[in-house]
Amino acid sequence: MIIVLKKGATQQDIDKLTNLVTAHGVQVNPVIGTELTILGLVGDTSQVDPNRIESFPCVERIMHVAEPFKKANRMFHPEDTVVDVAGVPVGGKRLAVMAGPCSVESREQVTGIAQAVKQAGANILRGGAFKPRTSPYAFQGLKYEGLELLCAAREATGLPIVSEIMSPFDLDVFVEKVDLIQVGARNMQNFDLLRQLGRIRKPILLKRGLSATIEEWLMSAEYILAEGNPNVILCERGIRTFETYTRNTVDLGAIPAVKKLSHLPVIVDPSHGTGKSWMVEPLARAAVAVGADGVMIEVHNDPQHALCDGQQSITPDTFAQVMADIRTIAGAVGRIRRKGAHHHGHIDHSPGGAQLPHPRGPRHPGPGRGADGGGPGPLPLRHYHRRSGGPAVPAPAGGEPPGRGPVLRRPYPPRRGAHQIPGLPGPGL
């Protein structure tokens, strides 16, 4: 049940309704927005008299929630949830890019990949330390040593790390070392693990189960939310169908469906979704186009000799091409840039970070560019609209409008990956 309050309802009104409802053993979750205030009721609401509730002058209407998931329901939380992963926002208008090796193999391997994906635009480093494998004889990961190597890569690059937890017994070490704790597809319905993850405040990445319905997926998220942890990110990684050509079947239709049903951010893993490296790029583009809040991509410096899932991993060079493509699509679907993004390079948003070089090297100096070719020169220029077909125009005498720095635009579309698309962020999107 949801109680929608009239505009202008006071805290005293909310308290009176809350006291009335909780007297029947029902939990109340208030959501106070800029335009709307609602009270979400969780529990056995059969003892709550709706007529008595509607008699309160502050009550606009009462709505009954048909779905079994309550706290994950958009009716309970109309505004999109944005999860903060060590300073990287996931959800809303932001686009998160998680990239890295399927499995951590060595310090040199994971740190080198981390540096490469960051320069290309990733803002979260993924890496497996504990690997759930179908065969007990397959490589199971470096485990605790792998976590230490991920922490070293984070220290070297400033990227937050996401890694998969396998057992509730490892929760303390994951809380200490990992920024985003991943629950894999096989553990989506490990309810004891989900409950314990709900008692912490670390962000949780919940992957969809091998054959889980959307409702089952959201009910698993409900386990975490019900225990008090609101920081849940959903991940579509493909489900098992009758098709055998691909590893799994990526359900892109689940993205708008989840967006309609829930306020939680949702990302797509095209690497596990297809099991084929050459399909990662088109599926990543498609994921952003249908409204995903981010992508998770496996990147390896030598996929042919990877200890795990090399067939679905792409190289750092290919990843840079993928980033160029999804930047374009992200701009088309209205994604906004992060504060501090730069048009001619990538900004290190870690504390004390510096600007990283452009992935294709420094630019040649030209009119309006600095001596290093990487930024605007003394002549302020307006933002160029690439569809106008006109040249860049000098700004008026008063300078640029407040909040908009001078940026040079080419009078023709750039080569693929040559520079960032206007209005999109540097590292990540």
C-alpha cells in the first residue's frame, strides 16, 4: 500500500499517519520529493483501514501495490536512485563504465589493464579474485591474493574496484577492500548472503540469475533493501535460453522493463551475455541506446592466453573503440557529463589526479589551441554544433556564458575516437 500526500503536507501530518499505521505492525517508508511525498507501507496491511487513512485532510489518495517487491518498486520511490561507488555516481543521467580482466592473474596484468581502461574512459575497475566455475578443476582465481592485487591497481590508478563475493564468511574482507561488491548470477538467490549484504552500507552489484525472471531478480534486490541497504545496482548479464550459439541470451528488453518497474540503476554485461568478444561492441552500443545506466566489459591484454574467459574478452585497443562508440550514443540519448570533464582529453577524478593524455596522443597546435595542441588558445570560441555545417564562431566581447569554458570544435565530424563528443565526460561518461 502507498499513501500519497497532498502538496504542502507537514512533518506533523506524516508523524500522525506513521503512528497510526505502525500501531498495526506495519513499517512505514517515507519518500519526500520536491513535488510529491509518499508513505510506503511494508508488511501485512490487511489490518490498516484505508477509509480511516483517507479521512486525513493531508491524504491525496491510496494506491495498492500489486507486485511482491516493495522497496525496489518505483511506486515507493518515484525518483531514480543514484548509487555512489567511491565517488563515481551510477544511475540517473550518469553512465558508468566498468572494465577489466575476468580474473586477476598478476600485479603487472591487472595494473596495466587498469591504466589502459582508465585512459580509454572507464571509471570503475572490474576484476575477479574468487571465480565460480562449473568445473572444480578450472582456475578458481587467486582469491585473497587477487583482492590485494586489485587494491594495488586501485592505488596506482584511483579507480574504484568491483569484485565478486562467493561466501558470507568473506564479507568482512570485502567490506574492507572492495568498493562495489558483486553478487554473481549463481548467488542471486543465496538469500542468507543477500540478507547479510543488506546489513552493510557498501554498494552491491546484483547480477541476474541464469534463468531468473525480472520479478525474481527484483525480489532478490528486495532482500538487500529490506535489511536497510539502499545501494543496489542491477546487472543484466544474459539468461539461459534454448539458443546455444551465444553463451547466454542478453535480454535488452529487461532494461526498459526494470526502469519502469523499479528505481534502481541497471547496467549490462555484454561479455558474459554473449561469450564472444566480437559481439561485445554491438551489444554495448545497444545497451546504452535502450537506457542502461552503464556497461561492464571484460578487457584483457592477451585474451588468447587468459586464465579465464579469454574468448569473451576484448583488448585495450578494442575497448577504446567501444568507448568512442558509446560516447556518441550516450550523447544521443541524453546522458550528461560529469563535472570537470574535458573535451580534449581525459580527466583523472581521483584525489589529486591530473589530466591524462588523449588516447591518440597530443594534438598538433592549430588556431585556437594551446602550444601543446591539447586545449583552447587565447581566442575564445563558442561551442560548435556539429550539425549546423558552419565554422567555429568567435565568442562575443563579454566572453563565454557563465559556467561554459571556451572549447574548440572541428567544422567537420572527427575521426573515430579522435576526441570526445561534446557534453560527455572524460573518464567514464
